Amino acid sequence: MTITATQSLLLLNGEFPLKQAAAFEKRLARYTSASGLERIRVAYQLAYGRLPTSDEETLAENYLGTASDDSVASKAEQSES
């Protein structure tokens, strides 16, 4: 069996994984309205059945901070256009 680049992209960006990500986001929102570290811990518990390690917490906080910064910058650019 061979997987092509197109197939790999479909696995990441196809309709099914995007729907699953949206469903996970809704599920996470039902369990906690908190943001930051508490939300990260709940997400790990739901996804992996365990709490994140301290390294994983740090990585997730850094990623979410970067993602938030990027979305704020993107929205600012769109409003200027």
C-alpha cells in the first residue's frame, strides 16, 4: 500500500477530520468554559485519557498563545483592507 501526497493532505484537510475536530471542540466546550491551562488539561483528558505532562502543558500554552496572536493579527489585517 502506498500513500500519495494528495492522500496525506486529504487525511489532514478533508471533510471527515475537520468535522471530527469541530465535534471535539464542542465536546470540550461542554466540559469546561475555562480557558488556558484548565482547558488544556480537559482536552488531554478527553483525547488521551490522562493529564498532560508539564512539557506538554508548556507546548500547548505556547501554541495556543501563538495561534491567538496569529488570529488577532489576521483579523486586524482584514479590517484594514
